[in-house]
Amino acid sequence: MADDLYRLTMHDAAALLRQKQVSSVELTRAAFERIRSVEPAVHAFITQTEELAMSQAAAADATLAAGHGTPLTGIPAAIKDVISTKGVRTTAGSKILAPFVPVYDANVITLLKEAGFVMVGKTNQDEFAMGSSGENSAYGATHNPWALDRVPGGSSSGSAATVASGMAYWSLGTDTGGSVRQPASLCGVVGLKPTYGRVSRFGLIAFGSSLDQIGPFARSVRDVATVFQTIAGPDQRDSTSAPVDVPDFGAQMGDSVRGLRVGIPSEYFVDGMDPTVRDAVEGAIMRLEDMGAEIDSEVSLPSTGHAVSVYYIIAPSEASANLARFDGVKYGYSYQDGESMWENMERTRQHGFGEEVKRRIMIGTYALSAGYYDAYYLKAQQVRTLIRREFDAAFKDHDVLVAPVSPTPAFKLGEKTDDPLQMYLNDVCTIPVSIAGLPAISVPCGFATAPDGTRLPIGLQIIARPFDEATLFRAAHAYEQATDWHREFPPL
Amino acid sequence: MALTPDEVRHIARLARLGLTDEDVAKFSGQLSSILDYFEALRHVDTEGVPPTAYAFDLRNVMRDDEPTPSSAPEDVLANAPAREGEYFRVRAILEE
């Protein structure tokens, strides 16, 4: 059994802990054995925290021995490096934060520590969460555990890859335009983007403040719901965290989808979509129908085609403001040898930021600059309203919407790095949901086969009304339990 | 919508972002094609449509005005690239 500990779901590992068949120290040791075995090929971590993890595991064992603890107590997990961890270096995937050690924990970390989690490390990511492939990290690209010559998706590349390859039972990522759902899809794990405002952003290094949300990855819907239950809720330190009650998100898990009204937005089946993705998603929809869901294939969200433009105006605009704080004065990398304060600042940002971050700062600065604000930023915010209204209308008579996550399975490392616009179009199915602030989940729904015979995971996106994650979990859990896709493990 | 190298330099200056000449050449091409892609938005009828800044209508969130401890100066300065006493140290801002 000990050899296979890393393959368990979080709930199965937690059950073994409670039955005293295994200790947290043993689980954590097994996680680091797995890390030593596969991390050299996957490169999912920026920082490993073995010493901290072993001491957290010992503390968790004491808690459990006293008969206390939560479902997360003693379970090894990984945290995206854009989330502040007190005393543990936090880089956001950027060279500009290479020396940065936070002096406080993000709110989610405070909650997870109270729950007794074990942190094995901080995961690799696209710099400041800007990217769809993981290749924009200043610390090297993460490789897809299913196909090491391919991308794991991004920006939460390492968080998806650690869970897919058994280096952690669950992880946290962040999703601004698809950065949890898309890598979950490409790595064959479950990933949730919560409703905007559901999870406090306090201590999350900001990218697009009106869009950013922290969300969990795991190898089952139930595990994702359990982590989400722990991190959700209002927080005084984030004035955009929603002052709404947190229900029991698992309450409907186990309910069938009989009678669930499922809408299929036709605009999400885009030109250029990989036929195997289309087949897998259509197969999943038929499966849901067999299970008793009411499928409506006539749903239209006509402004979908404008969402990528809206997003790549709004998110970079917000980013250009958020990233103004990296001036080489207060923290992080600092160029000190210039002739003047201004030169030091410009050189700090020139050497500290990578190319994609610079590109987005440039787009955002342009869109907000005098003479262009109305044509770009204001226009994008107005079209954002139209996109929201179309979702509101669709949810009048549907409980969930179902769509692809990514139009293609994992692509080759280096394949799209020279064409930023092509890279942005990867996010066409996830971005509209982010713009509207809605909750959505990616669940495994099949595999494509690469020309060399490698199997590449495909995810199904389920989208719900604001703050109705419980219905998401109901639908996703029912589908997952009716299929075997989530049981597959990469041949590492 | 083609961005000239001078426009790229102007935007970079607004953002206090140092760019090499190669960066400027690369970005003027790439940013121009991205702006071209945005052009389609111009044709969307948004007459009378209010802008969305946040997805949900959040009102001001109020809390009781009770003092709580603030960050300790040592914490605030812990990551300072250069400091002098309890201050961040920078090059002179005002030149003679």
C-alpha cells in the first residue's frame, strides 16, 4: 500500500489518517518521495518546504491523536506562488520578487493553517499569473505530467501538475481568465473558479483585481468542494469579498442530475476547435442527458466573441495599475546603479519583469492613457455589461451551462510563444465566465490521442449562477461518479 | 492601428518601463496586431449601456471603527532593498 499512497484522493487519505492506518508524517514523507521521483521531469515547484511540511505533519498527528482535526488536517498540499506565505519566499513566478519573503499570510493560508494543512511547497506559474501555458515563469516552464514535451496549461501550471502527478493531494491556484480551469483541463484534474468575491484576495498578489479569484485543484470533485468550504467566506481585509453566507457546499453532492436544466451555449463550440475536444464534450453532454438532465442546445450568448478583447483590455489595465507598486523601493529586486531615481526604477522594471508582463503593462497603460480611455477601457466595461446580461438571461431558465474549457488539448512547449494573440485565444471558453464573475468547474471528460500515441486529458466546463457553487458540485460530482476519467493517472 | 516606435517609447515612459530597442521594435508589431484585434469592439452597440467595473453590485463595506494594531516598522522594512534607520532609502528625487 505504501507505494501507492500518492495516488489516493484527499478523502481516502484522510480516512486512512482517521483509521490510524497511516500518519500524516508518513503521508508527507511519501509525498516528498514522489516529489524526488517526478519533480525533476515535471518542474512544478518554485520552492519546496520539506522542513516546514514535516513539522506541520507532526503537529497534525498530535491533533488527530487527540481526536480533533478537519478533513484537511495532515494532508499534504501545494500553494501557488502568487499567494503570500509568511516566512516562505513568494515570487509570483517573477524575477522581480525573487528575494521577497512575506511578513504575513494570505487569508486563505490563515484559514488552511487553522484547518491543519501541510504545505509541501510553492508552485510554479506564469509570471504574475499572466499566461496560458506556464511558459512565462522566470523559473522555467512546468511540463505536463501526461506528456512531458507539452504544456500543463496556465497560469496555475505547477498547481495543476503537482496534483496530476501525485506530488500533492490538492493545491491552490488562482483564476483571472481561466488560470485554474484551463490547466485542470489540460492535466486531467478537477479545478474550481469560485464566484468572484467568494474567497478573500487578502494576501494574493494582485493581477486583475476585478477578476482574480483563488480556487482549488484536486483529483475529485468532493476534494475540491472540501477545500473550497475551508477557504470561502467574507473577510474584513478584502472589501470585495462578498458579504454572503457560506452554505454547506457539499449538501447536494450525491443528488442525481435528474431534472437539472442544462444549457449548451452554441458560441463556445468555436471554429478551430479540436474535433476530439468537441467529441469528448458532446459525449459528456449525452451522458448527462442519459442521467436525466434536461439538455437545451439552443442557448445563445451572442457577445461571447468579444470577450477575449474585453478581457485583454480590462485585465492588463488593472495589471498596469497593480504592478506600479514594483518600483524597487519597498521590496524585491532593485537596480541601484543608475544616474537617477527614475533610471533605477525603469531599470528595475526592465530587468525584473518578463516579456509577457511588460507586454500587458504596455497594453494596459495604452488603454488607460489620455485620448484612448473611452475607446478601449470604457468600451470594454460596457461590453462587459452586455456579457453579464446575456448570462443572466441564460440562467433564467437553466441551472447550469456546459461547455468546453479549452478548444484544444495540451499543446507543445514553445509552440505558441512567438504569437501572443494566438496564446490569448486559448482562453476563449473561460474568459467570458470570468468577466461575468460566475463560478465554474473543470472536470475530466475524456482524452485525445497525440500523433505519437500520448494520451492528453480533456476537461468539461460547468458554469453556474453567482454563489451557486453547490449546484456546480452536484452536477460535476454526478458526472464524475458516472465516469472513470478522474481515476486515470499519468504514466510517470 | 499601427503603433510607431515613438508611441511605444511614450507608453513605456508612462509605465516607467525600461525597454531596449529590440523590445520597442518587437512590441510595436505585436501591440499593433493586438490593437487590431480589439477593433471589432468598436462595432458593438453600447449606446446607453452602463459600464461594469465589478461583476456584482458591491456597496461600501463598513466595519466598526475600532483601532487594531498596524504592521510593525521592522515588518514593513523587512524586504527593503536599501534602508536607512526606519526609512526606505532611494536616490534623490528632486534634482538641483
